[in-house]
Amino acid sequence: MGKKKKRPSKVWCYYCDREFDDEKILVQHQKAKHFKCHVCHKKLSTAGGMAIHVLQVHKETVTKVPNAKPDRESTDIEIFGMQGIPPEVLAAHYGEDEEASAKVAKVEVPPNIPVSGVVPGPLGVGFPPAPTYGAVPPVYNTALPMQPPSWPVPPRAQSWYPPQPPIPVPPAPRVLPPQPLFPIQNVTPLTSTAAPGLQSSFQVGPPGLPSSTPPSVSQPLFPITSTSNAPAQSSPFLASTLPATVASSSPTVYKGAADMNSISNTPATSGYPAQSNQGGAPYTNSHMYASGPNTGGPSIGPPPVISNKAPATQPATNEVYLVWDDEAMSMEERRMSLQKYQVHDETSQMNSIDAAIDRRISESRLAGRMAF
Amino acid sequence: MANLSGLNTGVANPNPNKSFEVLPAPSDSVSSLSFSPKANYLVATSWDNQVRCWEILPGSSQPKASISHDFPVLCSTWKDDGTTVFSGGCDKLVKMWPLMSGGQPTQVAAHDAPIKEMAWIQQMNLLVTGSWDKTLRYWDTRQAQPVHTQQLPERCYALTVLYPLMVVGTADRHLIIYNLQSPQTEFKRITSPLKYQTRCLAAFPDQQGFLVGSIEGRVGVHHLDDSQQSKNFTFKCHREGNEIYSVNSLNFHPVHHTFATAGSDGAFNFWDKDSKQRLKAMARCPYPIPCSTFNNDGSIFAYAVCYDWSKGAENHNPATAKTYIYLHSPLESEVKGKPRIGTGGRK
């Protein structure tokens, strides 16, 4: 997958210590699990915001963050994604995390060490140091079949190896292309694993892992083999099914955010450092902005620019998320609650909708106009 | 590439499929589209409180008439004789509009909450309406009271009727199947095979089952008969990169019995459930497609391109939001079923 190393460890949730590959998924997890109003299921963007919403709208006091560990329940600490975590907690978490990841990395090393001495042998093809390891390409070939059982692990292993960082520099432009190219690249890299040059290795890398799984695709999906004959038509279809396929074979790797989506793909670290840059900025924006939008009405002027779902800042990771993820309400109900009220808060309760409509009707009747 | 252009919403071509544009477009999002069963008259209901009718002629569209409600209109349906249109929505009532004779609309139904879905049942001469007040009501248009009120477990989100099969999808993923020959009893109540909120339903033309679409970019093909359960399957669609879009509309082609899906990603696709293939993937439009429909002979596929609220209120800018209604003439290759490919089918 991505050659660059992710952050020192994966992102994790302050409230429940769950880990995620992607900050965006972390934010969604927090919104769904910790910042969700228990009364109306509205998802806020921070714990403090949720507490204020519950107080103002439902007249209840919230003292604890839902689903949080006992010593992380305070609503006073302003957490958003990975921001706001007190340094001592951060350090404590990473202290544990490094041990775990280091162990994992070492597990990956032995098979490759005898040949090249560098763990990311499979993905070492095309790395600047690669040419110095003549044995790398054959390792890649043989390592491929070994990967499927343990493919979720390699990305972690990669992240610990220095050769990775130089690679991330170019990926910024590469962030977009791999997505639509996924299915097409899949076919070729498998056969030309010793492809020289950074470019092809990028495409080899990310699909390198999922590409090992297509043979195991047994989902009752519309046939992928047929679509490979018509790549242009099917590429978006394929791009989305492959990550899903991969993820379905390793559900345990993707801890948390299970409530959000059952499909996720952990190994795809492509574009990660680029994503962290992108992820940082919009998250900050939406954070500052977000105390408004969920609670705000149409008075918010420039909403389209900043999106809470942050889909515009499309990181090229394979973690998937639902564009509409509110299970408790339909899009029309949400829209309806907004259009009619122009109130500061959106609620989805029907009796509120009814009450407001009734109020309007009675007002217009009083004004001498019959509504109907 | 269509994919890349789709990423630049608002700037991209709103009509990448070169479909025929129906003008004038509503001023707010379209909530439903329906064609007359007898002729090429298209009715669109919108969040701008209007119900509009166009006559669709080869190469042109003529606006014919419109009525208004006091609140956004969510659903519409034609009577089987093609003379009358029913429309209902957030004003919690249904208006019957005999537009072909130039008549005025009259109220024929009422609920306690917005009416989300409706259908005309020709064989019973009744209108059935589903609402967020958790009831299904059957109306004889000559009476003010419903002929029958059916309780639903939750708010009605989707409805499909093909006599005698009726399937109702509600919140919390309930799917209730009715045999309209005895509408008071639920024939079967199941939980949706999809793990996420039900968004749309479509009954098979042969009434052996139905399609169900969810907010998670997935469509389920479900057969009613227990003996055919092995033919059930689900498939993923309307996903782009790592975004999963809602499937907003499912429509069967009246002749070929293939079907179309339209989603919040702004794309619509044609599928063949029997050979389990996608027949055609159309180019993505820059806005979601909240609703779509075929005309009576399948020669026209109408779809609306406008914001469906899939990304919440934050992504709606009333000043720049655009609404389009397009008509696509499907080619035979796009909607005609194909034999199953591969030897013995894909396994």
C-alpha cells in the first residue's frame, strides 16, 4: 500500500482508545459514538457542543461523554479527532503503541530478511534503495502469495521503515490517480512486479495487497472479470469493490467505527502523509465551523466551502464512509426540519415538525388567510 | 474522466450524459418524477411547493400546467387512465388534480405527518399513501375518510406497488409485504437484507420479489417465496473512491425488465438482475439524483439532478444550488437484458 509511513502510530480515539487508520474515520466514530445526542440522535462535532445541545434543546445536563472509558469522560476537554489530546495521555498511548507495532513489524521481517534484509521487500521494488538489493524482486514474487494471510500487517510494517518517507514526497500528485486506476493497474502489476521506477511501484503498491485477493472474491457481486474487459465502464465499480473485498477478509483489523460502515480497508496507506496535511486543515476548519453547522440553520453563509463530511478533501485512502450516515432519519426529514423552522437547532422529531406546521397554519388562519 | 470532473462539483458539466433538459426547471430540488401511464406527460414535484407538468414531445418539452401546495411536495402518482395526478407532501395532504381536463385540484387525503409515498392501485380504485405518521392509508377519492388505515412499525420511507404485491419500507429497516387482495393483513414482515436505512423499493415486474436500495450504496434483490431465497443477493453500487452514496431510486424498465438505479453520487446505472450484470454505467452528474422514472414504454428515462440533502444542510447553498430535470433515451444495449456471461455464471 502506501510507502510513506503514517503518523507514528495510527490515530486513536481519546475517549475509548480505539484505533483507526484515518483521522476522518476517527472523527466520524467520535461523532457517532461520543458526540451523539442520546435524545434526538443528532451528531455534534465535540463533546462540549453535544453537552450544550442537550442542555439547550432537551433541557438535560450531560456530565459524561457516552461510551467513554472511565477516566476520559469529561465533557470539558475539547477533543476533535486527534486534536486536543493532553500531552501526557498522548505520550502514554504511544508508549504502548510502539511496542505493539514494533512486535508486529518484527513478525513481518523474518520472511524477507534472509533475502534482502529490508522488510518492505515486496514494496521495495521501485524504492530508491531497491536497486541496491538485487534480491528484492524475487522476494516480491514469492512474498506475494505469503501476503494474503497477513496482508493487513505489512502496512504497519512498512511504516516503521526509513525507506518509506522519501517516497511520500511525490505522492501528492499521485493521490488522485490511483483511485480510478486501481482496477486497471491491478491486472498489470501482478505480472510485472519488477517494474522499474517509482511510478509503477506506486501503482503496484496499493493494489499489491488487494490484488492478491481478487482470486478470493466470491461475493455475489456483479462479475468483476467481465468488467475487466471494459475497464472504462467498470473502473469506478471495481475501485469500490476491491477495497471492500479486501476489507471483508480482515474485519478485525479495522477496529472501531463498526457502527459507521462494515467496509473498510486498512492497508491502504497510499497518500497518507499528503492526507495528513489535507486532513489537518479541513478538520481544523470544520472544527471551528462545526460548532455552528449542526446546530445552525440556513443562516450559515458559506456552507458549501466547508463540509463536515470532508469529502472534498478526498484523501486517497481506502477507508470508506457513508455520505449519508444518519440511520435515524431520512434525508427528507432532515431537510424538512430545516426548511420549515429556520431555527438554530435541527431536530428530527415528528411531533416537532407537526407542532411547527400547526403553528404556521394557525398563524396564517389568524392572519385571515386560510392555509388550505 | 467522468470521475475527475465529478470531483469538482458545481464547476463541472451538469449534463455529462448529454440528456435532453426539461425547462423551465423547478426552483428547488425535485422530490419525485412520474410519467403518465398513457402518454408522455411528465410530472415533477419539488421542494419549492410546486407540482409541474410538461408534455414531452420528440425533441422538445412543453410546460403544461402547475399547481402548488403550501409546503414541499414529496410524492406524486398518476391515475391509471392518465387523466389525474395525485400529489402529496409536507402539508400532510394529497391533492387530486384532473389536469388533462383542466380541472382544479381538490384535497382527497390527509395524514398526521408529511406524506412520503403514494401509489394508485388501479385494481382497487384506491390511492394508498404512506406517511411519517407511521400509517398507510387507503383512500377512495370520493370520501374524506380513509377506507382503511394500516399501522406501520415506523415511518414510511419507501413504497412499491404492483398489484397484488405491495412492499412498504420503513425506518429501522422494516420491510412489510402486503397482498393487496387482503390489505388488512401483513403478508410478511422482514428486516431489510441491507444493513442500512432503506431508501427505495421496486417490485419485480413478475411480482416474484422486489429490489431494495439503502443509504449504503447497495441494492438487495429479494424474492418472496422461500423456495427462491437462494436467488437472493445484494450488490454494491454508487460508490466512488471511499465514499459510499445512497441509492435514491430504483426503476424497472417496463419492457425489458431490467432496472435502473440512481444515487446520490449523481450517476445512474442500468442493471440486469437475471444475468447479474451492469448493462451501462452513465456518467456522473455533479449533483445527486434524488429521483428517476421510466415512461410507460421505457423509451424515456427521466431523472433529476439536484441536491438531495445527502451531505446535510451544510452543503446546501440556496443561492448557487441548481436543479435540472433530464430525459435520457436509453439505447437498446443499455436496457435490454443480456445473457449471463462466463461459463456457468460467475461464482
